[in-house]
Amino acid sequence: MAEQVRGVVSREKGAPVTLETILVPDPGPGEAKVKVQACGVCHTDLHYREGAINDSFPFLLGHEAAGVVESVGEGVTDVAPGDYVILNWRAVCGECRACRRGRPWYCFSTHNATQPMTLEDGTPLSPALGIGAFADKTLVAAGQCTKVDPKAPPQVAGLLGCGVMAGLGAAINTGGVTRGDTVAVIGCGGVGDAAIAGARLAGARTIIAVDVDDRKLEWAKDFGATHTINSTKDDPVAAIRSLTDGFGADVVVDAVGRPETYRQAFFARDLAGTVVLVGVPNPTATLELPLIEVFGRGGSLKSSWYGDCLPSRDFPMLIELYLQGRLPLDRFVSETIGLDGVEAAFDKMHHGDVLRSVVVL
């Protein structure tokens, strides 16, 4: 039987979100109902509201969440009622060509819950990234639930569900940052600062933060930046080279995703260095680079989707590092809000006033 709960709904492109009563069905085979305890406000949710992802309105927003499994459907064995979990949007299938080759973080057939959550009148909702966690409860595929140590508070743990994992993974998993490396990160919002934290965790000796906002550059120092560059005042390519003995950085992470920042990343890396694109580009953006430079500079040009993470491997490990005091996840939380504060949080995020607003239920 469907249960009535509160949820944050985006009904039409660009319109303010509304807090409404929604219906969450009991879990069917392979599904789990989760009582949401906290959910971060991510740029992706704003992209959904603006129609930049697709036009499958109405959307049930929210996806960067942690909570407790309330009930499970038939055939679910990996999680059980009472388990404390982080929700992920990459429930791997175990059967596609990527999974069969031992690369499940590239799974080409991830899945979500089969049953729809709906408005009171029966209108199906499209859950953001297959989760829809700006709600008291949500229905997901059981594989989207990753058990972690309950000693980590939900407003911190849930951040690994999207943006923080994307940044950490861009540095560690995709970029392969290791001890002694030099790293530059362009764009110091939540994802960029997570890349900085990941580079520090991996043992990088020089970590250069690049942004246009001096406030964000100060925040970047809290996550491990050893140097900062305001790219409105200094040429970031020249500045990065000057801080790396004239060579350029071993790994440059573009956490913005604009053609101009990607070109900066490309030319700011050392020969045979690595560029990692983790900022999501506008679908209409195009890039032009001299092909001889692509050939002559060597190295790797990579994209990082969800930080190339495997939630079952990465989430518990990162939570353990947080509990040991080695990963400052709590510094990402700028404020905690209620479900009725999501629209105002979008405005703060748009103006760069916060790293993360987190809905706490």
C-alpha cells in the first residue's frame, strides 16, 4: 500500500519548487524503501528544475542522501530493515560488458526502482537520478543502498552520494593522483574542493586551487590547497607552471566544464600529464584544440563520471577515513535546512554563497 509523505517537487521548467504530498509504494522485488535522514542540495537538482537534464516533469528532486532502510522487497539480500545506508545512483548490474570485464564502475546498465512514486492524483514522478530524496521516504533499487558505519552523521555521510564522491574520485580514481604529484584544480565549489581533499589524501605535494572568487579560494585551503590562483587577476596557465618548476601539473582537474577552463587545464599540465574533466559541460558547448598539441603533449585526457566510483568499495572506506579524522567531510556542510528551504538553498548555491546546504529530516 502506498504511503503519504512530503516531497520537494519541480512541476515545470524554471518554476520554484513546491513541497507536496507524494505517494511512495511498498517495495517490490529488488526494491527498498528508505527513511531519508539527510540530503544535500546539489547543482544537479537545480539543473533538473531548469530543464537542463530532460523534460520529464514533474521531478521529485534530491539524490545526495543518507538514511535508514525501512523495508525491502522480495529477493533483496544485501540490505535489510534498520541498515544505515548512503544512496547511490549507480546500482551496477553485474552482467553488462563492463561488469563482466571487471570494471563495474563503468557499468552500462545501472538500474533504479521499477515502481513509480506519484503525486496524490496518481501523476508519476521522475526521481532525480533515480533517487528522489528531498522527501521523508523514497523508493529505490536495493542496489542503490550502500551500508556504512552509522557513527557518521547523515548530513555528512550523504554527501558521498554525489558531489563529494565525484570530486574525490576525479582525483584518486580517474586522475590516479599519488604521493609526490603536483595537482591543479580549476573551480573550487563542492566538487573541486573534494578533488583537492582527494589529492591531499593521496599524498600530492603541491595542490593548486584556481577560481574567480577569493572566498572560495580561502575555503579551498581548508581542504588542502597549498597555493591559490584567482584567474581574474593572473593567467592560470602561467601561474600553475610557475608553481611547478615551469613544467605544469601532473594532474589538472577541471571542475567547471567550460571550454575555456578545459583549455586552461590542457595547457597547464606537464608533458604526459593528465587532464580530468569532472565539471558537467553545457550540452551545446564545443571545444577546439590544436591537434598537434594533443599529439605532441602526450598523456591522458579523461572524463570522470561520478568519480569512477564503485559505491560498495568506496563509500565504506571513505566513511572510515572520515571517522579517523583523515577526511574533512563536515567542512562541506555550510548550513542545514528543512524541506521547505530547498528553493532558497538553490539561490544561495547559484550565487556561490555555500558549499553545501543539507536538508535534515
